[in-house]
Amino acid sequence: MRLDKCVTVDNVNQNLLRVRYAVRGPILERAEQIERELEKGVAKPFECVVRANIGDCHALGQKPITFIRQVVALAACPQLLASPDFPEDAKRRARDLLDDCIESSVGAYSPSAGLALVRADAAAYMRARDGAPASPEDVYLGSGASDLIKAVLTMFVENVSGKPPAVMIPIPQYPLFSGTLAELGLVQVDYYLDEERGWALDVGELERSLRGASAGCHVRALVIINPGNPTGQVLTRQNMEEIVKFAYEHGLFLLADEVYQENIISKPFHSFKKVMHEMGPPYSQMELASFMTLSKGWAAECGLRAGLVELVRLQAGVAAAFRSARAVMQCPTVLGQCALHCVVRPPRAGEPSHEQFARERRGVHRALTERAAAAHSTFNSIPGYSCNSIDGSMFAFPRIELPESAQRAARDCGLLPDEFYCLRLLEETGVCVIPGSGFGQRPGTWHFRTTILHTRDQFQHMMDSIRRFHLQFLQQYP
């Protein structure tokens, strides 16, 4: 007797079939196959796969911040509080966090919005950063920023005007946004960043995008990624004010993805919360969702899965509904919350852990600065490559001029030209990067995104491999 499947591609939620996430897409799947082939002794023109597809700092050699790991270890195993091997400020921090946990155990659920201590100190962090009021009641913790971004986007699913709801996102963008919009059934409205002006955000382009979309959908929100991912640019203060005015004039909810704020190399960072506050009414009265994460910056604890969103000036009923929806999810990992607390309240001058913490933090910043400069210099020295300066984040997004013969070869394989290029790069060098088409790009332009987080030797090996491959590629496809 044949048993039919209950769920098929015809009756499954059709939105799921439209979800794409290039960062863990076909190129990575092939890279994983190659790794297994290497383990079996299959001959390759390289010794190992160099994963540059995702910003997983610790996986690429960045060392954990000692203070974070000490606090997490002490919170997870309170018996260690009696050990002389841990500094007193780490012990105090762990005790404070455990006092905020039910039965002093990180194995117990926390409140759905997160531990009160973490939310209170997150609000204090933002008050100090922005010079603006911040309340713990507006802070929600989650299992990384991705969890919280999806939760906030869920607020816009309702069709309230007879037109399908839509959200504006930048192109290029981090495909969490395009994938989440597809899953939720929200229309994606693209606006292009200006590559020729260092990935600037032109308000005229926002106006063009909104006008083009408004006939067919109801645009309800605007996503800004600052610092940019995959592009690495940092918005100027003037540009941010123009964006705020645009959102106000068109009644758009502003979502500020600011998760790379601790990865800025040289330019000053201004949060949208700060800019709106200093602009005064009516802009300081607008709704805003701003996101931070434990996964990036100097902490880079991707695996502990913790992030926060500050949701300000929501209507009371909307805030209550959001809290109820978060309660359904119980709570984010409590150990992750403990680590996040070390980010919003790091060791202070005069505390036992401060000197080591400051030294480790400087080391992370120095390495990122060196890699950004090296990536920018190397890519711009390769014929047919161009790359804007990397001001923040941990990626480069170089542009590649691909010969028409290579584009024809790609079409013959059923691939986009940048997919073809990245797959050939992987097969011939073991370097795994992600095609720009996975992030979005202007038609007729081709890019890829690579992390710049590897150790110095591995990073240099990757740059040398890309240069060598490209020169050979141009010989094959003149």
C-alpha cells in the first residue's frame, strides 16, 4: 500500500519555496562536498577549502574575549566561583547575573524579553552612546539579531489597504532580509546603493523606489543597514538625517540594522536613535527598531546566539502584542544573555579585567583594520577588479568585470556569470566566496562577498589565490 506524503511542494506553505539564503547556499554546499572529497584523498589543486562565505569570526581564527568566557563559565558552573583562577570582577558579574536568574540557574527560563539586569544595562549603554533617554521596557533580547529582525518584520504582514504590504530594503543587502520577507509573504521593494559614490544612499533613489512600488503595494517600512553588509560603508550624519526625513514624510517605520557598529575602522558611528533625538520633534517622536548583536563586533560570539532590539515609541497595544508574541518563544538562551551583558557593560577602568580586555579589544580592531586595507589594496590591483574602501563590517564586496565569453559560458551552464565565476574559483583554488547575485546588485554588474577575518597567513593565501585564479580566468576567457 502506497503512503502519500502529507506535505508536498504543492500544498506546503508556498512562501517557504521562495526563501533563498546565498550565504549558506549552493556554493557552500559544493565546498562541503569538496572537504569530504579531500578527506577521502581525492586529488585537488589545493590542500584545503578556505571558507570566506560567512562572518563567523571565531571559526576563522579570532580568539574569544577572555572576560566573556570567564563570566559564561562561572555562570554555567557556579562552583568555580570559589576558584582563585578567576578575577574578582568576573566573579561579581557572574553572581549578579545568577541573582537575576530563577533559582540562580542559567538552566531556568528567563523572562521572555530577557533578564532584567541585561535589559537595564543595555538601556544604560544606549543612553551613554546616544545621549538620549532609553528604557529597559523598550529592550527585547533574542537569539541573535536575526530572530529579532524577523519578529519585528512580522508586524507588517497585515494587509490594511487592499494592496499587499511591502518593505524597502537596500541592494546589495544581507539576504536575511530578502529571505525573511519571502517567508512572511511581504513584498520586497529594492532601492539601490550608489557604488560609484562609495555605496552612498541617495534619497532620490529612495523616492524613485517608493514611487515605482506604490501603485502595486503598500510600503510600510524602510530597512537601513549601517554599517553596510555586504558593502561595508558607514553613513554620514547628513545622509542619516535625510533618510529620517524621508521616512517621516512617507509614514514609514524605520528598521536600523546596526549590528556592525563595533566593527567601524575609522569613521564615527551615529545610531539612528541618536540622530532622531538630536533632530527634535517631529522626528524624535517617530517609531524605530534598532538592532545589536553578540555575534559581531569585538565579541563575535556567533554560537552563543544573543542579540537585542530597542523598539521605541510603539503604540501601547502594538507593544503589548509584540510582548505576547515574544512570550510564545519563551526566551533566548540565558548563557547568551550573560555574554551579551559583557558587551553592553564591559570591564571598566580600574577593574581587574580591564587591562586584558582593552588589549584584546585593540587586537581585534587592529587585525580588522589591517585586513580591510589589505583587501582594498589587493582587489584594486587585480585587472578587472574594483573595490570601495571598507569603513565597517567584516566583508569586502569587490566588483568584477567579466568578459562576454565568460558570461556565455555561464549561460551555457545554466548559471549567472558571478555564480559561474565563484564556482570556478572554488573548484580551482578552494576559496569559497558568495556571488553578488545572492545579495543583489545593479543589473549588468557582478560582485562577490568575502570575509576579511582570516589569520594573516591564511588571508594572504586567499588573496594570492584569487589574483592567480583571475589572471588565469582572463586567459581562458579573453
